[in-house]
Amino acid sequence: MSAAEIATVIDRRYRKFMESLLIKGGVPLHGEVTVSGAKNAVLPIMAATLLTSEPCVIHRVPNLSDVKFMGQILTSLGARVAFAGGTLRIQARKIRGVGDYDLIRRMRGSVCIMGPLLGRLKQATVSLPGGCVIGARPINLHLKGFEALGAKITIACGYVRAAAKQLTGADLFLGGRAGSTVLGTANVMMAATLAEGVTVIESAACEPEVVDLACFLNAMGAQITGAGSPTIAITGVKELHGAEHEVIPDRIEAATYAIAAAATNGEITIKGARPDHLHAVMDKLNAAGVRVERRGADLMICRHGRLKSVDVTTLPYSGFPTDAQAQMMALMTLSPGISIITERIFESRFMHVSELARLGADIEIEGPSAIVKGGKPLSGAPVMASDLRASAALVIAGLAAKGTTQVNRVYHLDRGYENIDRKLRRLGARIERMEET
Ligand code: EPZ
């Protein structure tokens, strides 16, 4: 690459890094919004394509920077990846077991390539995923699962390596400090598909994204039962083949739009959602005085009068999702009264609190809980996004606030929300993307 080309790439990346959203608040959202495919389902499904040398086709893939990133990681392992019109075509004909240190280190979700590499090649080496702003996020449970299947784990020079002559099915308990682990369950499940014999995972994660992954693996010829329950059984097979699959809709994106409609006193229809994945969120919105109606696969959301304060505690699925905690907190800043939001999954997932305070919110942190004294009108201000869901909360607060809010570093949002500013504009929001000056 010439110096000029490198300069262009750096400049483009810098501009993307410097993008922000300008929101003029106070407009009730109205109209329809269609949910995209689920980020947290498509990432492990992309990794699962490493389990076979045959082509795989995945539909309803959201156009997100995390998806592009996972595509780069698969390419660095030797796979061919093509993405067009919401469809991914991946073929991992010949692959190597060592991932690119820098690429993997930059996206936590990429740890889920370990299971497929270990399953297929009997060895996997990746850079240790560091912590992130929401918590330490160790992978001890993933490694415990691999060891139970007979792998030897070594950690050196920033790399973690799992290797085994062969993998053998085993019974294992995968519960940890905060209960089950989503990507830990996914990783061990994928490795076990090509192990000798039967593996039984107890305290498995029950998230819909784990079920969607198991569906894809079974379409590839795996034998998995019990996905969606705390006990998953995997009967190992000799090899897996290519498959075609449509990813489930993103329940966290749906929850985010529902909460935005409630925060702006609007009325919207969310199309293409899976209401059966959203019970805990709908229950809390109902309790807060928001009308949530199912119409087939669509959800109708509208607020009836004043919001009511509700307490929320995040839990593994089917409890209230930690990925909707920040958005719900933004809503509770608008509701007169006290609400207590308790985060039980990640130890430091309150980065949005100080930024919401810039908009005039009154929130105090007490250990794992945030005490929200709501009801005071918010007013627009420049705020800084720190992580994906915190930035969604700042957008919601900005839509409800008087005046103009500038949300900086929106690259966090682009990791998990497809065209969020365009979708919100279609709902009547006064929002535009701009390069920070
Ligand atoms: C997945 O992360 C999601 N990411 C997260 O979404 C989501 O917040 C999380 O599940 C919980 O629902 C993807 O699917 C890509 P965990 P994951 O392992 O699997 C502890 C978003 O905003 N733990 O279920 O990494 C861990 O520290 C992202 O889209 C261990 O102690 O989360 C945490 O406290 C953010 N040891 C808890 O378990 C382990 O080996 C749950 O983490 C693994 C996890």
C-alpha cells in the first residue's frame, strides 16, 4: 500500500472515530421501524462456519462494524467471506488455528472462534481478550469447559492456547459468579459438536442467541438437544457440512426502540421482532405505564399518560437483559419518583450515569445499584459515549431532552445498531450524523 493510500485509510478511520450525533429533542416518535438481525446471534454463527470446509450462507445479517470485524478475523484464519445485501457467504476450506493477535484483541466477541477451531483442528490459539469498560470479563469458564473435553490450556505472551489429541464428551457445570455465560456456552457447545461421545452442559445460558446458534449447528449436521434450557446435550459427530440459515431478529435493538418511543411519549410499531424474546422488557414497560401490544410478529408501543417508576434488576435470560439496562435507566430519569436499577451481570456497567447527569438526571450509585430520582426535565448537552448500550441510552435521553444533545464517539453505536440515525429519522426524530469539529 502506498503512503498516500495508508494516509487515506487512517484519515477515513479517524473521521469515523470522530463522528457524533446531533439530536434536537422533544419530538414524539411515530411510525414503523423494522428490526435487524441479532448481532449477538450472528457473531457466534459466523465463528461456527469454521467447523466445516463447506460453504455456509447466513441471511438477515446486520451491517455492523462488529460483523465486518468478525469477517476480517475469519479471513485472517484463511476463510473466504463475502457480504452483500444482508447475506454472508463464508467458506473455511483450509484454515489455521492461530488468530491475528491485534484483530482478536480488539473485539471481545471474537473469543468464540476458539471452540470451532479446537473442535475442527484440535488446537486454537487466540490473544487473551482484555477486560472492557463494563467489567473484567474473564474467560475462565470457557477454558474450564475446554479442559473438561480433554484440552490442555496454556497462557503465554498474551495468547491463550487450547490443544488436544482428541476431544471426548463430558458432563460439566458452566455456572459462574453471575450465573451462566452466553459465549462460554456457545464456545463449549461448538467444540463438543466434533468430540467423541456425549457432552452435557449444566447451567448453560438460555439466551435466544444460544438457541439460534444450536439451530444453525444442527442444520450443519450436529446433534444438539436442550438449547434454551439450562441443560444442553451434544452428541459428537465425525464431521459437519455446510448450511443455510436466517438469523433471529435483534431483541435488544427492539427493546431500544420501544424504550425510545416511551421516552418521547410517542407511538410506534416495531416490525419483525420476536415478542416471545422480550417478555421481561415488555413486563417492565407495562409496569412503567407504557402500553405494549403484540400484533403477530409486530409490537405496538405507546405511552399512556405519566410514566411510573419501576425497579429493575438485570439477570441471565429470561430475566431483564443487562443489554437494555442503560436504556431503561434513561427512561426512568423521566419518570417522577425513585427507581432502583441493579446490575447483577457486569460489575461496572454504569458508565452512562455521569453522562446522563450532564443532561440533568439525578442518579446516585450505591454498590451494584443506581438510585434514580426521576421526573426533572432533561436539557441537551454534549455527552461522550463509552460503550455500545451506554451510547444507546444517551441517544434516548437526547431524544427526550429539551434543546440539542451531541453524542460523541458514536462508533460505539455502529458496533451494534444498523443505521440507527436513519431509522430514527424515519420515526420523525431530528437527528443527524456529523464529524466532530
Ligand atoms: C454476551 O457476552 C453478549 N455479547 C453481551 O452483549 C451480553 O451483555 C452478555 O452476553 C450477557 O448477556 C455477545 O454475545 C457478543 P457472559 P458474554 O459470558 O458472553 C462472567 C452487547 O452489548 N464470566 O454471559 O461475554 C462475566 O464476567 C454485549 O451486545 C465469567 O466470570 O457475557 C459476566 O459478569 C455486551 N467467566 C457474566 O459472567 C467466564 O468465563 C456474564 O458474561 C465468562 C463470563
